Amino acid sequence: MSSDQDSSFEGNKGKNLEAIFDITPYALLIISDGVFVEANEAAFQIFHAKRRTDIIGKPPAILSPPVQPDGRSSDESALDKIKQALNGSHVVFEWQHQTLEGIPFFARVNLKAFEFRDKPSLMVAFEDISGQKKREEEILVARQNMQTIFDSTPYAMLVITDGVFVEANNAAVQLFRFGTKDALIGKPPGILSPPLQADGSSSDTVAGVHINRAISGAIESFDWIHQRFDGTPMDCHVTLAAIEYNGKPSLMTVIQDITEEKAQENVIRIARQNMQTIFDTTPYAMLVITDGLFNVANTAALSLFGAKKSTEILGKPPGILSPPFQDDETPSDQAALSHIQRAISGNVEIFDWIHQKLDGTRMDCLVTLAGIEYNGKPSLMTVIQDLTGQRKQQREIHHLKQKADLIIEKNPALMFVIDPNLQIIKTNQAWAETSGYSTERLLSMKLGDFTTTDRTGGSAKDVLKSGTSTSGNIRLESPNGTLFLRYFYVPMFDEKGTIDSILAVYFDETSLKNLQLHLDESIAEIGRVLSLLAKKDLTVVASIKADDPLQMVKENLNATVTDLRQILSEILTDSESLGSSISDINRSTDDLAQASNDVADTSQQAADEIGKQRDELEGIGRDVSDLSASIEEIAASAVDVRDITVRVSESGALAQKRGNEATRQMKVVEEISGTAVEQIRSLNIQMQEIGKIVRLISDIASQTNLLALNAAIEAARAGDAGRGFAVVAGEVKSLAGESRQATQNIEEVISRLMEGSTRTAESIEKSYSTIVSGIEAVNTTVQGLDLMVSDIEVASGNISEISRATDSQATATNRVNQSIEMVSQMIITNQEKMDSLSANAEESSAATEEIASASSMIMEMVENLRKKIREFSV
């Protein structure tokens, strides 16, 4: 009752009225100023009100149909009753009410005027008599159908008038095994009973007592031994009642064959004994309450409440086993009263209750309360189960559920809990933040409300059908854009093993998917660059985008290609210079070969001249021997000798000049050969640098291959989401293999070039040594020519002296002969030197030819190197 109502009562009397108002099982309402101002719980229940405002403040008409069963307006009839009550009458009447949903029912209404909150008011008490009305209708129907029942009932029914049977139904004829009804009609009742009953009393005497009671108005119901027409006894149950039949006082007797029931009664008796045994041995506490006190308690009850002996509980009120207040702060006495009233009215009450042991220890219990008759008195049977441990587990389960809810709410993974209709019943903040849907919107949606594509894997419906978990990938459109999700659907079962919900866990792989796309693009770009590198295009540059996942790899690759392009350009430039130098060498060797040939020719001519001079000296010797014969001939011969020596001197000077020119040309060849050796050595060094770069490219290809292998492994781990990534990784691996093969080919070409350049260097060094030797030989020849010229000049002076001193020659013939012999020996020596000079010149010519051949070989190698380098686009 509200605080306003509390103020309308005073003292203990007011409190008592308040308690009665609140706990009475009858519906009570108070009307003031034409509206309901107060109602008890029973009133809310009887009219199906969910809230106080459904009735309070509303007019009474909302609880009545427009018209009563007699056809009168409800408002008009109610006004008459209200007037009577306001005039001081206690008005009691039957009324058809209706619930707030419009369901009609009959009630007995008590209407009484009183003062409430200083205002004239009406107290209305309702008693639902729908059942009574129904019974009255049933009685009417029963009377109308009595004859039908009499004729068709399976029980034997007979009517006794004036001491004989005047009516019997077919069941009676069959029960007593008379052939026809006429065999019974007109006979006294005694023909259907043995002389004595089971207890030895006279059947007539005992029957007279029951008949007199029935005639006096009592309905007699008793067990009786009847007998059939053939004398067979039967255990029967007889109901005897006075009626009026055909205008005469009569008796109606209904006979039920209970032979089988008697046998069952024995079974029931045994069952009752067993029931007592159960009462004594059941593990649940069982107590019987009679007249407000415990009068029976089994052993389990004594143990549960900690009683050492039965007198600690028996004879005590139930309140000793309950704390003053329940967990919801309701007084235990007040809460128990409502349960007791419902149990007394015939309901079996089952409810949770806080009991306490005799030492005050509280217990969570489940109580079953039912009305019974015990020792002839209305009593209550209470069965108490201690659920303290179970309730503790339930609280723990509730705590765990709260934890689970918290885990779901705070989990970074996207989580749903969906019911079997695929309605979302729980979600977490991660879903709202990731998708852009509000939590309220998500809780109003079903799984089918989302726009999804590209599903791989099972669905939630599959989980409901199979009862097993499933997983997969899905693409979902949300306010925040396209989401790529990996999902897991896990069935959640109730205690009966039925799926009551599904836990849906989603992992956002959108960033990973985008990274995969970027990585695919970046790998494809690297593949493009490697493919062009394999085609010897060194002008290619790998494009680098913002946030490129392979930025460092691309930067290193671009730097490597740039360095390689620069080195190849330098090699090409050096090879051009080397080709030019080798061309110069070829020209110089051609000149040197020509000069060597000229030296050889001149030397041969000088040798021929010296041979002639030797012959002439031999003639001079003969002439000198004949000097005594003709001085004039000697003078003439001396003039000839002088002319010859002049020519020899001139030839020697010319040979000396050409020898000096050959020496100079050989010096040039020496310098060119030295330069060629140094350039070949530099070329070898640059070839080694190219080999290092090629090995670096090979290492990059190996690293790319390893990167592709790792990518393939990661793609395998990613499952279906990494298939495309695996294909790209395979292509990259293939391109890396091609790049590695190309670098191996380049490395083999460079190795062959280095071997050729090494052989060229060896040949040039050998040529260089030969040229140095040739220069030394030419120098020796020149020195011999110098000596020869000097000797010829001396000879020329002597011959001049002979010409001028012809006279004195005669006297010095011996000395002249000796001089001639000495000149002859010198000529021989000069001739040998000239032969040697000619041979050296021929050797120098051969060496220059070898140099020219080696230079041609180097030129071919340089040209091959240019072709190989020009295959690269730099």
C-alpha cells in the first residue's frame, strides 16, 4: 500500500488493516471520486495488470463489459449498486467483470462505503466465482441429462420405491447377472445381499440403518457385500440417496463393483507403508505442519537443520527455521504467508527460500509446499532441498558469465552471440568501432541483414544443422567500407545438449589483405624489373610508391642496376680506348715490319757489297803481289778501291741511319706494347669488378628466391587468403631463377673474356720481350755499322795515302799486304755482322708479325666484349 494510504490509518488498527489489505487473497480496490485510488496485489493479478497505472487512476468501467448477462447496461446496473452502498448498505452481488485484455469472468462483489483520505469512498472486494457458475451450469446440464446418464452410465443404478426395485439400468442387470430388467423389477433389495456382511452383522439390520439415514436426507456412501443372481459375492461401494421418483419418496442406489479396488487397497496399504519408509529414509528434509507447528520430521530434516534430537524441532513453529528477512529484504513471515495460503487452497507451491539451521547458519533451499490431511487434520507437507552448494555454483556460473561477457566486450576480436534464429543478441565494442554500425543497430540485426560476398567456408545455419563448429572467410560491406573477415562459428549448448546460441568470432584481415595487394603489386614490379634485367635492359628502374612494403629491396635493386650500368659504361669506354690503342699498335707494328724488312734488305745489300769488296781485296792482294810489275795499275786500282770504299762508307752510313730509325721504331713499339700490357691488366681488373657485380646480382636473385620461398610459406599459412599471394611468389621465384641463370651466363662470358685477355696479355708481354731483344740486336748492328764505317774511312785514308805515296808503296809492299790481310779480316767480320744484322731484322719482322697477330686477336676479343656489353641497354 502506498504512503498516502499509510497515512489514512492510525495506530495498530491501521497497521492491521494495511496488512489485511496487502495479503488477503481476495482482490480489493478502493474507489474515490469515480476512479480507482488503491488496489492490492490480488486485484492486479485477477485483472491481469502489469503495472499499477493500468488500474490506479482509471474509472471502474474499464473492468466491466458494456452489457451484463441479463442485458442491462453495466454502467446502469453498477450505479444502482453504488447508490445502495452509499446509503449505508453492505451490498453483495454477482457481477460479470473482464480483465484488462477483455476476458470476461464472474465474481461475487462486496461493496461497502467508507472514508478514505478524508473522502467518501467505496471498498470493493472481488471473489472469482467463475468456477461456481460453471458448476451450477454443470448441475443444470446434469439434471437434464440424468436420464441419459442413468441409462448409459457404466455403474449399476437402481431406484427403490415402497421397498422394492422400480427401476434398474442395463449396468445393474449385467452386474447382478439377471437375464432381463424385469427379473429385478418388483423384487426387494434383500435378494442382492447375503444374509451376513463380512464383519458378521446382519445385512438387513445394517442396511436398515443406512436406509433410514438416506431417507433423513444424508447421502450414504459405504462399502457393502453384494451377491449376484447366482449367489456369487462381490465387494461393492454403495451410494444411497433419497430422491423423488414419479412423485413418491424413493431411494437412488448406485453400486460400483470394487472387487478390484479392494485388491488395490491392499496394494495401497502396502504403498502407504512404503511411503512412510520413504519419508523416514529420503535424503530430502520432509516435515509436516499441523495447527501451525511441526509435528513430524524425518531424519534428513533433523540432520539438515542441525537438530540433535527431534524435540528441538517438533512442537515448534516454522519460523525457527527461517531468518527474519529473506535476501530481498522481505520479512520471512510475510513471504511465507502467501505461499501457505496458496498451498492450503490446493496449489503445490515450489519456491526458493532462505532457511537457517538451529545455529543460525543460512542455507539456500528449494521448498515444495502442499496441503495434505494428516491424522484427520488439514496440514502442510514441506519438502526442503539444500541447494546452497548448487546456488553457489550458480553464482559462480553467473560470475563466469559476467566475466565471459566482459571478455567479449573488451576482446579486440569482433564477436557476436546469435540465437537459433540468427538474431544478434550480444556484440562488443570492437564490432561497432570496426564496422561503423552502432551497438544498438547491431543488436537489432540478423546475420542475413549484412551485405556479404566471396564467402568461403560453412555458415551459421550449417552449425545449427550439424552441431559442429565451422570457419571461413567473408567480404562484408559496412559503413566504414569493405571489410575482409576471417570467421569462426562455435555452437553453444544448454544443459539439455540443445544449441541455444552460436558464438561468432571474426578477425579483421582487411589490413593484411590490403598489405597482400600492395605486396603483390610490389613483387610484380620487382618481377617486371628482373624480367627486363634478364633481357639485358639496364635502363629499367623499379618504381617505389609511398608505404611500399619492399621499398628497401627496390632501392637496393635500383642502386645495383645503376652501379652495374655505370660499370658497364666505363668498360665500354675502356674497351673503345683499348681498341683504338690496339689499332695504333697494329699500325706501328706494320711500320716496324716494313722498317725491319728495309733493314734486312739494306743489310743484305751491304753484305753483298762487302762480299764484292772482299773479292776486290783479294784482287788487290794479287795486284800488290804484281805491284812490282806496274805501279800505275796499283794507282788505278787504288783509285778504284778508294771509290769503292767511299760507296761502302756511304752504304754503311745509310745502314747506320736506317738502324737508328729501326731502333726508334722499336722504342715506339716497346712503349705501345707496354701500354697494351697495362690496358689488358686494367681490363682484367675491370672484368673482375664485373664478376663481383654479376655475383651481387646472383646474390640478389638468391635473396629474391628466398623471399619468394618465405612468401610461399606465409601464403600457405594464410590458407585460402594467401593463394593469390602464393601464385605471385611462384612467379617471382621463377623470375629470380631466370635472373640467376642470366647472371651465370654473363659470368661465363666474362670468365672466357678474362681468359682471352690473360692470354692476350701473355702474348703481348712475350712480344714485348721479343721487341726488347730486337732493339738490343738492332743496337748491336748499329754499333757494328759504326765500326764498319770507321774502318772503311780508315781504309779510304790509307788508300788515299797509297795513291799519294805510290812511290813509297813499293818499298812497303809487305806492310801493304799485311794491311790488306787485316782489311780482309775486318771485311769478313763486317760481313758476318751484316749477316747477323739481316738475321736480326728478319727476326724483328717475325716478332712484329706475331705482335700484329696478337693485336688482331685482342681486337677480336675487344669487339666481342663490345658486342656483349652492347647487348645491355645502358
